[in-house]
Amino acid sequence: MNSSTYAYILKSIKKNKHLVPTYKTLYDKTYIITGGSNGIGFNIAKKLALKGANVVITGKCINNNSLQYNVNTASEYISELVNERRCIGVQCDLRATQDIQNVLQTAINTYGHIDGLVLNASANGKKEHSEDDIYNLSQVNMFGNYMIGNMYLQYASNKHIGHLLVVSPPLDFSENEDWWSDNMFNSLCKYNMTLMAKNWNTRFTNIGVNTLWPNARIATASASVMYGGLDLATLSRKCDIMGDAACHILQSNPLDCHGNHFLDEEVLVSLNIDVEHYKVNPNVKEKYLSPY
């Protein structure tokens, strides 16, 4: 990304009328969040549990000192936060089909049903990819997400209506070379996730399939880095904007709200929610936030 383009512009947003909440509460609904032990996935899981939902979070690693939580400690934190066993963690390598099957079966065995799936898990991308990096990005972001998404949809289409939310960008982001050129293969994988969502939306008419992507950098652990002499975390928004946006989508009627490629702020503006308070540094103007 060019250091000269720290220009994030809050453009005019057309409100999406289908985001009106159908479900006032998510009590006793069950959602699976892949990559739910840290960052955006963890925030989505936490917000869902606070709304009364049961949450199953997945993560590949049990012990990783570079991250705040693992699937066990993250699920314990969320359950303690809501004073109920509303969250369980399941170790899952999305490259392994048996692990994916175990996640779905564990959710059903524990809570009796699955009402939605959030595909957030992603292998880390780097500017220079090794052969191992390319393999992992392909296997996790494309193969793994496709397999668990397809398995959930086969289950949900035979049971009831539901939601599938994919954390991936709108396809028109490809027009902005600053976004994808420095991390081409990771972007390629993310666009594939969006194409999966487009295909699933046409095939599974009783499931609300949508994508969600941040329009400004999110202050996860990886965002706290220096770039061009600036700390990107201070030019970012909090994870809460993605957590809140995801919850609002999952509270909508899946028969009406589907086939959308949402930006986080679009969801909130559609519901007349001010996005100003999501900034890490309240003194930074919206136009100076770092693009995601």
C-alpha cells in the first residue's frame, strides 16, 4: 500500500432496508465461528454470546504465545463473561475434513442445532510467499472454508432457514490496486471466498448468504505495526465494528437479507448507528483512517 494513500473516505452509503432485525434476541440460537479465538472472530463470538446465542469457536492452535487466547481460553472467557456455558472451543485444522466434521457434530451434540456459520478463519498472508505459505493459504482459505461452508449448507438446507456469513471483500475491491497488489495471493484466496458466497447464495435459497468486510483497518494484534513512520493501530477501528455488524446481519431475516457484499460501516449506517465511536484514536478524523 502506498504510504501516500492514508486517505480513507466515508463515502455516501445507501441504506440496506433488509437489515431491519427480525430476531430481537439470539437467545438459544447456535453459531459456529471459524477462527474465533482472537481478533475479529473472537469479537463476533463475544457479541453473539452477549445476545444470548450459543457459540462454537474453532482454532488450529492450542498453544500460541503470540496470541492473546487459544480456543480453550477464549471459550472460557466468553462463558465467564455471560455467566453461562454459552461458548465452547473446538480445535480444528480446516485442512482436515475429519476436523471439520467434528466441529459440526460437536455443535449439534452440545446445543442440538446450528443456526448459522461465520467463515472468518484465514491463514496469514505475507508479501513474499514461500511454497508453504501458498499451500496453507490455499488449503485454509479456499479448501477449508469451502468444505465447512458446504457441509453446513447441506445440513441447514434440510433442516430450516439459517445464515452463512463470509468475512471476505466485495469483488469491486479489485479495482483498487493498493489493496491487493502487495499481497496478491492472499487477496486471490479472499476473492475466492466471495465467489463461494455468490455461488452458495444462488444454490441455497433458504439460507442468508452474505459477505462482510471492514472498510478501514481493524486494530487486531497484526495491525499494531509501524508503516511509513506511523503506528497503524492508531489509524484503525476497533474490532467491535465487525462484531456489531456481524450480529446485525445475523439478526436479519435470511430469506430477505442475502446475496449482499457488506462493508462494516454500511451495515451500521443502514441501522442509523454512528460509526465514530469505533475509532481507536477518537481524535483521528475518518478520512485519515488507514484502508484495510
